[in-house]
Amino acid sequence: MSETSAVGAPSASSSARGAAVAFIFVTILLDMLALGLIMPILPKLVESFVDNDTARAARIFGVFGTAWALMQFLFSPLLGSLSDRFGRRPVVLLSNFGLALDYVLMALAPSLIWLFIGRVISGITSASISTAFAYISDITPAERRAAVFGKVGAAFGAGFIIGPAIGGLLGDADPRLPFWVAAGLSFANTMYGLLILPESLARDRRAPFRWKSANPVGALHLLRSDRILAGLSVVTFFTQLAHAVLPSTFVLYATYRYGWDSKTVGVTLAMVGICAMLVQGAGIGPIIRLFGERRALLLGLVCGAAGFFIFAIAPTGPLSWLGIPVMSLWGVSGAAIQSFMTKRVAPDQQGQLQGANTSVQSISQLLGPFVFTLTFAYFIGAQTPLHLPGAPFYLASVLVVLALGIAARTLAGSRK
């Protein structure tokens, strides 16, 4: 296929677009599956390097997570700008191949420093997710983007449901085995794309590479260039900050308040992933057609705030499960935000936009774990004036309500 008739061109057929969307879905699914595979094993591997000192391993693992998020912040705008200049295909394929090599490096890592280097490289190569979303913007008509973003977003849920379960089983056999399997998945993804994936951004729609827009500070300038982009980027920041309560605090909270064992926690997290996947994959399109993008976005934020509030107030574990289907509807807002934002920039700025969005999310990922773990520790501590284990989830609910207010004000003039 020539670039003048690429998937993103007006002459592209719906079947070609469908095949390309399917590839991007598989790309994100395999990326998330590979990341999920190593999630239950990486902390134990770190622990093995420090003579099974759990406290020390926890501190080191926190540094690993911060470094990973920092690389996302720094390199997402760069990869996005490179994709605007050279096309989406080479950036996605090279990132997938780099991720495969990185998992091999971590599988062979003889020391903590090599494992740390692997996590840094993983943060860089995983930043290609922003390019995958730019690809979707290239090939999807504006009126259908929210639904397609939702379907592609279902890959995140599926990967994080299946990956940790398989990774845990493989890790019982050999703690290095999940890394080899993750490397194989990423390499297979690269070869699949090399054979199947067409370019989505024609040459006449590409932008020259500029360092001022390829660094995080410069990339954020794009978000400040338009009132709606600026407002929705702030909404993204607060919602992603609120979301950080789940990976950073939920296991500790459920164990402390409800006395759950690891099996119950795992089943609950699987329920969260399944509900989110159903909404992302099948619910977003009908909801947006029924309510319109603006009202669907606001509805999603209302459900997110309500879900966190249920988690915070529920006195028993089974009652807390009522918050799961409510919170899953929160996913509607993310797809609607993506759709709104992609309509505000030119085709040759989609990669820059997605890179800037990922940088905003990375800032939230850097701050969130500290905010919520310290909040939880304070409100269950012996010296606290108010014993309130649900405090992190009350805070998350307030952050989403704040995002709701900003979104309503930002989109006040929008009818859809």
C-alpha cells in the first residue's frame, strides 16, 4: 500500500481501517499482557537481590516505579513528535522490538543495577502507547473516535486480567520465565506488525520534527494553546491522580479493613478488570450515541466519583463490591476526552497531542502513590485524631468531583 493511499487517507476502505484497528488492539493487548506477566514476579525478583529483605525491597521497588513513570513523562512527547515526522508505523514497530530486547535483558539481569536499567528502558519503549492512540486518530472518522478509543481501551483491561494470572503461574516454575514469555510476545507483536501494519499518516500530512515540541515542557504548550485542550488536560490530570489510589492503596486497604487474603483481593481485582473491559469494549459506543459525548463524559465522571465513595464508605467487603460496576462506567469519560481532544488539533499534531497527554498522566503516576499511601498511613496511625481507613478513597472521590466541575465548565458551550 502506498502512503498516498494509506489507511488514514480518504480512499481507505472500511475493511482496511478495521484491520488496522484490530492490529492496534492486539498491539496494546500484547503490550499490557507482557507488562501484566511480570507484575507479580518483579517485586519478588527484586527481593531476591537483597537477601529477601522485604522492607528494603519495597523501597527499591518504589524507586523502580518512579523511574518508569519518569521515562514515560520524558519520552512520550519525543516518540509522539517522531511519529508526526516519520509516521506511526516505524515508531510502533521499533518500540515493540525495543520492549522485546528489554525483557530479555531483565530475564538475564545478574544484578539490581541491570534490572533497574531494564525498567528504565521499559519506561521508554512503553511510551509508544501514545503513538498507538495517534494511529487511531489517523484512521477513524471524528464522530466514531470515542467508541473506537473505548474498544481499544478494553485491551488494557484484558491484558491486566490475563497477564498477572499467567505470570504468577509461570513465576512459580521459574522467576525468570515470565520475562522470557513477555519478550516472546513483544517480538511476535513486532513481526506481526512488520507483515500486517500499514502506515496511517501520509507524507503530505506529516510535520517537521522540532525539539521544542518533542520535550515534555514544549509538548505541554500544545495543551495550553486551546481553551478546551487546556481544560480537558487538567481533567485528565485529576482523574489519573485519583486512579492512582487503586494500584497504590487498594490491596493494603482491603487487607486492613476487610481482612481479605490474597485470593479474595485477586478475585476482586479481576472483577474490576472484567467490568472495565465490558464497558470499554461494548458499552461506550451505545452510551455515547444515547447521551452525546459531552453528557457521556460528565456521566462517566459522576460514576467514578460515586464508585470511589462506595469503596470508602462500605463497612464490609461484599458491600464494597457494589462500587465495581458503578466505577467501571468511569471509563466512558476517558474515551470521550480522547475524542474531544483529537478533534481540536491537526492531523500532523496527533502524535504530539498523545505524547503530551501521556506526560500529564505520568505526572499523576509520579505523585499519586505518595499522596494516597501517606494519606492511608496517617488515618490509620496511632496518633491520628480521626481513624478513617477509607480516607484515600474519599480523597479520590473529591478529586474526580473536582475534575467533573472543570469538565462541565470547559465544555459548557458544547452541545454534543
